[in-house]
Amino acid sequence: MVKRSFYEDDEYIINKPGTITAITPELAEQESIHGQATFINGMVIRSTPILEKYANSIRHYLHNKLSIWTAELNTQTSAFKNELTTINSEINSLIYEPILPNLIYILTMTLTGSIFVRQRNIVIRFITPIMFGGLSLKYFMPNTFKAIIGKYDNVEKENLPQLYEQRQELTKNLKQLKNDMDQGLENAQVGVYQAVHDFRKLVKEKWE
């Protein structure tokens, strides 16, 4: 007679609490306070689903934010590089003469103007070096000076048209005043020459 084993068909079954139905792996994982256990190379690796859920949420959040920040940084870096390229191109389009040693001369004259008025009021100390620098730029780098003036005129005309028109009118009046003064000096010089000539003629007639 074969001996019957009452436990040979028994399996390790965890019933759902309050029932006789076998608990599902998902529910067992939720009910376990130690999380899910996995054997890897003879080692028990336990994981907590709730902790994994929040860890994944935090990781995804940080990854998304980092991606956005990286994209924004790349965009700003690219825009900054484009601005530098544009500025460099603008500067190169304005410079026609060699920078050295002309720049040294211009800086020297600007510093000289600042030294001349070092004991004056702040307005004169501000304006005089600019005037010295502008005049030295016009003398040592005339083509560059013309290009800068032309660029300034275009910018002012586009952004401040009223100021541009007023400045043009003032420039026109100053030129007219200069022409009148030159004409007056020329007429005065001619008058002096004529007076000297008449005086010499009169003296000559008297002596004769």
C-alpha cells in the first residue's frame, strides 16, 4: 500500500485577506511592507513601489526641467554669439584705417584734453575729452570718422527723426554762418588792401 502524502500538492499560496482566493502578485506587492523581492545572483533585491513611483516622478521632473534649462541656455548662447558676430561685422564695416598706431594717438589726445580741464567743472571735464577725441579721430582716421558719422545719422534718422531734422537745420545754419563770416573776412581783407592802396596812392601824390 502506497503511503499517501497529504502535503505533496500543497503550494505556497498567499490568500487575499478575508477570502480563500489566491492573492495576485500586484496585491501581494502592495500588501508587503518590504516591497517586492527579487533574487539576483543569490542576492535578495527589495524594491518599494511607492518609493520607486516618487523617485521616478522626481527624476522625470528634474529631467524635464534640465532639458528646458539646457535648451534655453543653448538658445541664449546662440543669440549672444549672433549678437557678437553682428557687432563685430558692424565694427569692421566702420574701420577703414589701421587701428594701430592711430588708436594710440587718439587716446593720447583724449587724455590730454582731460588733463587740460582736470580742475574745471564736471560738464567741461566731460565734454572736452570727447571733443579732443573726436577731432583726433577726424584727423588720424578721416574715413573711419566719416563712416561713424554716417552710421550715427542713419540710426538717428530711423529712431529720432525730429532730432535728426533739428540737427540738420542747426548744421545748415552753422554752415551758412561760417560762409557769411568767411565772406565778411574776405570783404574786410579786400577793404584793407584797398584802403592801404588808396593811402599809398594818396601819399605818393602828396610827395609828388
